[in-house]
Amino acid sequence: MRELKFHIKMYGSLLKMTMKGILQYRTDFWISLVSVVLLNGANIVQLSVISWRFKALGNWQVGDLLVLYGLFMISWSIFSVFFRKLSKIEEEIVNGSFDVYLLRPVSPFLQLVGGDINYTGLCDTIMGIALVMTGLVMTGIQWDWKKICWFIIFVLSGGTIVVCLRFLISCVTFWMTKAGALSSLFTQIYLLTQKYPVTIFGRGFRFLVTGLVTVAYLNFYPAVYLLDKPDAPYWLCRIAPLIAMGWVVIAAVVWHIGLQRYNSSGG
């Protein structure tokens, strides 16, 4: 317990120092926020145009698609705000700066995640919530306390899943030094699922994003349950927390093995 309190305290200190460094460049801070808003705005416009042209994607109307995209944005923002540094393990290993993490009396993992905060990711959180609320108004669906609780569970589970998946891709660097190709492949997969229901794709892709990469649990399966869609059985939607916990265990084991195998690049 004492060790846990120490690590939490150190993580808080690292975050505080990181934020002080970020706020020294206020112009860049605001420009970055505006750029994120514009980028997500462009995605929303694209989604609206497609929805207007085709009226619906399967049984998914415009409001449903806004909820789908909003759920993805909120879950993804958990990674982009607090854990983005995990995707930079490759860079740290190649240039030799990863060695420093192993010399300090603090968890290397905490040093990584505490060394950077992507404040622009908060825009994803805010816009994601706004999209979900707008989508619910358009669909006319009202959530009871049970649905609200599941919404929170789904968001936390989705955030955990994407953090673990990105973390595992980065951990490949311990064996291959370069993981750029794998990261790009993952990016292409989640880009297909962030705005569209996976039921419009083939069985092979649905199996990939449900049983292997599991990015469909960031938004599709939660949306199916929360919007009462017939696209998947509800038991399959509600196992999102179990999948998240499974990825946490896998990521922890791979990280531990990777640290034992690590050899300095001497950069």
C-alpha cells in the first residue's frame, strides 16, 4: 500500500510538471485546441454528408451515427490525453533515452505516462459528449439510470482497451525495434470503425474488430446496447469490461517480459 501511494504521488508530481511546461507556450496551446476542433468538425461534416446522401446505413440513422462517433471520441480521448506517451516507446528506445526510466526509483510505466499530457484530447471528450447528447435528441431515446451507468462503464472499458492495444503495439519495439507498420495497420482498422457500424462490413472484418483487435468495443457494441439496436446480442455488448480487463493482464505481462528483454541501443 505504501508503494502504491508513493507511485500515485510521483505520478501526480510528473503531471504537474508536465502541465507547467505546456502552459509556458499559451499560443501553441490555443492553436492546438482550435486545430482539433476543426479536424473533428470536418469528420462530422463528412459523416453528415454521407448520412444525407444515403439516408441511413443499414438501420442506423444520422442520430445513431452521431452517438457512435461520440462514443469513439470519448473512449479514444482517455488514451490521447493521459497515455499518448506510450506510443512513443519506439522513439525512446531508438534514441537511448529509455535507459533513464530504468535508472530512477520510480516505475518506468509511470514515468512514461506522466511525462506528457495531450491537453488537446480534452476537445475530443467535450465534442464526444456533445455528439452523444445531440444524437440522443435526434433519435428521441431517453436513457434511464441503468443506461447511464452502462454508458460510463462502456467509456471506461473502451478507453482501457485502446490504451492497452496501443501499449502492446509499442511493446513490440522491445523485440523488433521498429513497430511503425503495425501501428499504421491498427490506425487503418480503427478509422473504419470510428464513424460507421461494423455490420456494413463483411464477416471477416467483423470478426477482426470483435475477436482479435476488439476496437468495435470502443463504440459499436456499446451503441448497439445503448440505442437498442438489433445488430448484436446484448450479452456480447456487455462483456466489454471483461475484454478490457483481459487486455490489461496481457499488456502487463508483455510489458514485464519486454523490460526483462530490453537491451540499450546505446543511442
